[in-house]
Amino acid sequence: MLNFIKTEKAWILSHLVWIVAVAVALVVGHIALTEHDQRVAAEAAMKISEANVSQLQAQIKNTDNVAAQKVQTIVKIVHDLGPNATPGQIVAAVPQLTDAPLNARVIANDPANISVAAVPFLQFLQTSATNSVLLGACQSDLTNETAIVGQKQDEITALKKKPSFISRVKHVAEAVGVGIAIGILLK
């Protein structure tokens, strides 16, 4: 029986290099497979993200174009009236500039002024002032959101700087080597 143990021990020691090589190959193969799967998943996520970004950029461009056309129409209406517009011309242009029921009308015997309904005018002013405040808040939020996106991009860049495959394999090999050394010392 003692001879059998010595022979088995000699066989294990003579084949230890191969056992370690197979173990290292399995660990390296597992790491490579995991990294490949993560890379494929990341590439798929990036393609989806790029498609979403392209769609959002198209929506932003479309919104900007529509807004520019509306602003151009408003500027044209006011420009066409000019500084010497009559109260009648101004009253005629009011419905083109707002949907508020201002009921604008020319005041008899007063060529410089027009009359509007007070309550709708007050509501129009409230809406205009509210929109101005909200626009300022939206512009500030946009600036902050843009800064946040920049910071997130910096974080992503930092996270992408992971150790190379070779250095990770070296680290695993060191851990396996330490384990083997401890095993040999415990014999």
C-alpha cells in the first residue's frame, strides 16, 4: 500500500505541470469568454444608444426648425407693420400674434392708442411672464444637464480604462501560484 501511495505521489508530481497548465488555461479561457461576452453586450447597448441619440438629435433639429419658422413669422408680421403702423393695422395683426381673446379695437378720436379687453390682457401678461420665468429655468436646467452629461462622459471614460487582459491574466496567475505554493508548503 505504501508503494502505491509513493507511485501515485510521483505520478501527481510528474504531471503537476500539466495540471497547473490545464487549470491556468481554464481560468484564462473563462476570463477571455467573460470579457468577450461583456464586450458583445456593451457593443449591442452602444448601438441601441447611438440609435436613440440619433433619433433624439433629429427631434431636436425638427423642434428647432419649427420654432425658427414660428419666430420668423412673428418677426415678419411686426416688421411689416413698421414703426409707423396705424392703430387699425395693429388691431388687425393682434390675432396673428396671439390666440388670447384680447378683443383689440381702435379707440375713436385717439389715433395713437388701441383698446383691449382687460381680463384677457391680464391673463396674457400672466402667461407671458410665467413663460419667461419658466424659459429661464429651462435654460439653466439645460446648462446643468449638459454639465452633468459631460461629467458622466468623464466617468465612463475613467471606467473604460480597466487593466489590460494580460495584466488581469498575470494577476490571476499570481493568485493561482500563491495557492499552489501554499498547497506545497502544507504537505
